[in-house]
Amino acid sequence: MRSMRRLPLRGTALVAGLALALTACGGGEDGDSDGATGTSLKGVKLEVAAVWTGGEAENFKKVLAGFTKKTGATVTYTPTGDNVAAYLGSKIQGGGPPDVAMLPQQGVLVEFAKKGWIKPLGDDVKQLMQQNYAQIWQDLGSSDGKLYGVYFKAANKSLMWYRPRAFEDAGITQPPTTWADLVKTAGTLSDSGATPLSVAGGDGWTLTDWFENVYASSAGGEKYNQLAKHEIKWTDPTVKDALRRLAELWKPNYLAGGADGSLQADMPKSVTAVFGPDPKAAMVYEGDFVAGVITGETEAKVGTDAKVFPFPAVGAKPPVVGGGDAAVVLKENKGAQELVKYLASAEAATIWAKLGGFTSPNKAVNPASYPDDIQRQIAKSVIDAGNDFRFDMSDLAPAAFGGTKGSGEWKRLQDFLKNPGDVDAAAAALEADAAKAFKN
Amino acid sequence: MAERPELTETGTAGPAGAGAAETGSGPSAERGRAGAGRWLPSGFLAPALVLLGLLVAYPILFTIWRSLFDAGGDTFVGLDNYVAMFTDSQTFTALKNNLIWVLVAPALVTSLGLIFAVLTERVRWATAFRLVVFMPMAISMVAAGVIFTLVYDRAPERGLLNAVVVGVHDVFADPSPFPGARPRDTGPLATRAGAYETRQQARPGQTVTLPLVAITPQRQRELAPARSAQARPGALTGTVWADFTPGAQAKANQIDPTEKGLGGITVEAVSGGRVAATATTAADGTFTFTGLADGAYTVRLPAGNFAQPYNGVNWLGPSLVTPAIIASYVWMWAGFAMVLIGAGLAAIPRDALEAARVDGATEWQVFRRVTMPLLAPVLMVVMVTLVINVLKIFDLIYIIAPGSSQEEANVLALQMYLRSFVGERGDQGLGSAIAVVLLLLVLPAMMFNIRRFRREQG
């Protein structure tokens, strides 16, 4: 089910692929200038596995081509299919793992490190990481104090997409920056005759993302991490507070199609409800991949007909919740370490950044590399968040709780969307399921 | 998973195997006497036995064995998985739904099949009709599931069934003039039981303002500007208008220059709980009550003015999801029942029917007293086959039920899959326990089938 979150990313890249023709000429020069300084790996053959297909795979291959140009090593790319962990697990047990793989979940990285399936990274990679990345990304790539993964690609799931026309009709000039503002904006939109929100309640994961954003901002990082590990209960006052905040916005008359309609809208439907030919709502919340859905399934143009603002601050700071793909080494050899080091460089990230549909957590990437303002804005909030970046909580939980259609957190939040009045019951139901899944 | 090969094997190969064993016994006895070796029959049986053992017996035994271990498969937990299963509310819902399925679906499919078969027997275009009814059987369950997600879609602009329901509804009920319009939380109007009322009462000769919001911008552009009602002696006047101007400069509860009047709204003057007079607003939003007796009146806008457009039925909501999926199952399988029962009908000796008719029986009596008893064995086969089929239903529910009501639509086979294989930490111990229970539920139906076949052979 998590793979669904990945699917729309392809669209983003596809569109961005158009930018390719423009940037292709410029790309070559970088490689040449660095070519002299790189270690020569001529004759070395490397295999890289990642979840990306289609346009994303094409773009990633361009990044790999940069490595070939720099070092002379031959790199082949293998798509893993939707379940990276299962794919790699079978490859490792079969004795033929790829040299480098991109892991989409931090839990998998820790699990693989414990099993000894991935190798610690060398000191030069560590140095480069310290130089280019906020501490949080180094922590996310580490297990037991050793660095295993370099986060190459980040996903930003703290974005509100909106239809500027609806905002104009309601006389709203400034996108909201605080939760109170957002609630007020929703009220104004509703007064103006627009339905403020489209919520993809049919996909439970969008609701967990909603909750995570509110919680990360209202309760703070420490509580967030504790709740992610189920060290505090879901009946904690901070959880109830976050649910109460959500209820301020999840009112049936604020939702396109009401609560019932929302509960049967999946993510693409929720996006077309805002940006389609017959708009049903003014705002929709989800991650950077919404851009791909807008371009893929509607006539609307991102940047003019569809704009974005960061998820407003509920507490002191706005939340930045998301995910990332970490490059890890599965086979101990010089080439693999070199490749991961290359992926930690600004040079590698810049290649894809220029092609679009990509967000790098690498501080050294020049914001000017991104092809348009929206993508620059998305990347900027990830970099600006620094150590306040929070990994998607439901991805850190056991799948039975955080990743299963029709049960656990997905289902409980769907029930809450249907009946946002009863915060205590929702918290109790969440806690009951969490206790069962975490077995503590 | 173990019961799947078992089901198909027993359904078809079972009776054939039994037949083979019986016919085989004769020659083998002769050859035994002839001294050709008593191992020969075992030799002939061996391939079938090995296959059955590998594909049926071993998986069943392994599943039972596996159900006694924990998720990791290393620790023996006894019957803990079974306890966990029966104390889990999700599994209980699944069990309950399975029961509903078994009670409703086969009976419904069989009776529909019977009706179709009896009716088409005498129709001219019988073959064409039967072909059409049978056609859904040619579609895979998954494809049928996808088709029905489109049929049952909540939104009338996408869902076929709701489009029909809404269309029919709108023929009989006129849509309200301003669906969804409402007063602000603070202002002269309060909401009571869906209708909007003035908080303060007014007397004839006074003027009231009734501001509403939430009228779509598109709609507002079509409307005429609002006008303040003039006070008239002896009459209660007022304005109903869309009290929204973009931007902060506009004042709430005041008729600003660009704001539009709401025409065609029914307004009531209420005194002591009774409607004293009714008026309709003009295009500029104004209305007048004349001829009111002196006194204090509450001005009310009845709920009918603002009723949301009828949106159809929530087919895939928690309460209707199981019946909706059963209906899609009936659509798929009615053809199957019809064809089998049709074949049974064709095999009924005509002279029995003729004899009854000659004896003066009505058509209904012929059907009840002659056709039905003769058809009973076929109906039984169809029913039992369907019961087995329904117990392992999975695909339709997996595809049709949206995530938000999957729990309410859950059945054992789906629960088994979800528990065993979904997520990186699937619990195959618990999944196996569910599979074993499912097997136990299917067993009686299979026994019944086997016995019946035996009796027929005998």
C-alpha cells in the first residue's frame, strides 16, 4: 500500500523530463571539469537498484551517467518493483545483491543494518555528509552510531495545494501561515461559497500524513519521536490536542462531498476535485507528488492554476514531514563506496534537480538548479527545516498499524473523519490498535 | 491457502477418483488371480496419490502445523493463534459477514437462476438471452470488481447507480434555490432544525435583514444586486441577500454595494409557533408581509430553500457495503446457476409434466409438485457449489470495498490474506489459523457433495 505513495512521483518526473532538452547541453560541462580529480574506476562494473521507473528512472540514469563520466565505472540500473525490502531480501539470500540500493524506509535501513546486509560507509563519505547534510539526515542514515545510508532524494509531505482562483473569489490575498489562519481561511472560503477542502479519506495514508503534520508542529519533535516508537500512548493529551485541531478543519461542510464522499475519494480523485474542470474544493493537502497528479490528470498548470503553500504552523514552527530514499552499500567494494560518495555530492543531486521532480536534502545544492518556483519552494522548506524534518511516522510503525488498508491508524483516522466530534473515542481506538501492533 | 486446491480437487476429481477405484477393482482381482502382481493397481494410483499428497495433503497438514506457531515460525504457541483469532473483533466481523454471504448469496443466485431458466425455457430468443445472462461469468472476478467500483461510486457524476438514483429523485423533487447557503455563526440569524430564524422578533412596520453566506461565486455572478427593503407602515419587510464581499473591507450583516439579492426564497412569519404568513423574495432579495395582525413575529427561512442537492446512496459506506458486493456477486453467478438448472430442466421427462397437465393440474401446480421435486437434486448441487464458492470469496471484496469500509465488508479469506501477507511483518501463524477455520467451514459442504456423488454412483 505504501507503494501508492510512490506512484504519483513518476508523473512529476515525466513532466519534468520536458525540461531535459533545455538542460542537457549544460549538464556535460560539470562532468568534464571534475573528471580529472576523480579516482579512475575504469573497468569496474556496478549495479544499482531503486524503486524508480519511467521518467524517474530515466532521470536517475542521467545521474549515474555523471558518475560514469567522472570515474569510468560502468553502472547499470535495476528497478526493484514496489516492495524494495522484499526484492533486496530475496536477492541477498540468493547471493546476488546489487552493489548499491536506494532504501525508501528508515525502518528497513535499520533492519538491514542489524542483519549485516548493508555495509558501513567510509570516513570520506561521512565527512561529505557532515558538510552537506543537516544532522537529522545523518541520524536517519545511521544505525547503532554507524553511518549506512546517504539520503539522496527527499519527499516533502507538508504542502497545501490550492486553486488561486478560489482564493481570489474569497478575497484571500495571503496564504495562511498558522493553523488559526488556515481555519479562518477555510471559514472565509466557505462563506464565499467555495468548499474549502478536498480530503482523500479513501486512502488512509493521507489522513495519517495530515495527523503527522499537525502533531509534529503542535507537540514538537521529541513527542513526535516518542509517539512514533509508541513510547507514549495515543491517549496522550498531545494526541488528543492534535485530533481536536484536525476536527476544526474536518467539518463535513468544509469537505468536498462531505465526510461520506471524502471517505471514498482516493488521492488522485481528491486532487482532480480541486484542479479538475469542475472544481469541487479550494485546497487539497498532500506531498510534492501532487504536482505529478495535477499535470497528469488535469488541464491545470502547476504554478498558475495550482499553487502551493507550506503546511501552516500549529505550534511554534511549521512542520516538515516527509520521507527519503537512502543510498546504501550492499557489497564491500571500492566502486560502491565511491558511488555513494558521489550521490552525497551536490554535483549528483544538481543533475536531477535540474531535470525536475526531485527534492534534495543536500544543503549544497544551489536552489537555482530547480526548474521552477514551486519546486524551489518545496526543496527550500526541506532544507530550511534542518533538524526539524520529521520522517513519516506511519512508515516507522509496524505495517499492521501504520500501513494497512482498512485497519490500524488508517482506519481509525477514517472513522475520526466520519465522526470528528469524539476525540476521546478516536484516541482510545488508536491506542488499542497501536498496542496490539507494537506488542507493548 | 491450503484449502484452495482441496476445494477444486474434491469438486471434480473426487467423484472421478471414486469411480476409477471401483471400476479398477474388477480387473485387478482377475489379474491377481492370473498372477500378474498385486502392485499393478498401486502403480496406476501412484501418480494421482503423489500429486494429491504434494498439492493437497501436505499443504493442509503444514497449514495446521504452522497455525500452532508464532509469527516468526520458531516458537510453538499451542492454540494461541486460535484464541487471538476469536477474540479479535476484525476476525469476528469477517466471520459474521461470511455467515451473511453463505445464507444470502447462494439462495439468491439459485432462485434467480431458477427463474431465468424456467422463463427462458419457453422464450423464442432463449439462447440469446441465456448468453447475455451468462456473459458475466466470462469476466474475471477482479475485472467485475473494478466494474462495480464504477457502478457504486459515491459521486453521481461518476457512479452509474447513483446517477440513476439522483436522476429519478430529481424528477419528483425540485432542487432547492440555494443549496448549502447558511447564516454566519454570529449575526441576526440562528439555525434551528435546519431552518434559519431571526434571533430577535420584529413587528409590522419594521424591517429585518437576513444575511446568508456560502453561495458559490459562479451563482452570485448571475444574481441581481441586493436592495435594502423600505419600511412600510403595517407591513413587515426585509431582505435576504448573499452577505459576502471578497476582502476585509466589507462589513458583515450589512448590505454592501456589490452584494447580491437572493430571489425565489420562501420566507415565513412565525408567531407563537404557527406560520402567520408566507412570502417569496423578489430578485433583489426583498420581501413584504402585508396584512399581519399587530404583534411580534419571528421571521423564518425554511430548510427547503437550502437543502443540499440529493446525492444518491452511499452504496459502499459501512452499512450497505456487504449487500452491494453480494449484488455484484449475484450479477456474476446468476448465469452459472441458470445454465445448470436449465440443463436440469431439459432432462426432466416431458411425459411426467404432460401427465400432470392431463390430470388437470394448473401450471403453478405442475411447477410446484412435479418440476421442483424432479429438479431438487440439481438445485442442491448448484446451492452447495455456490456455498463452497462463497465461503472463499475474496477478490470482489478486496477490489470493491474502499479502505474506509473494508473492515465492515471483511470476510475470512480476505482477513487471512491481510493477516498473513500484508506488510513486512505478516503473521502467517495467525493467517494459517484462519485458513484452518475456513477449511473446517468448507468441509461439511464438501462432505455433502461427496456423499451425494457416492449415492449417485451406487
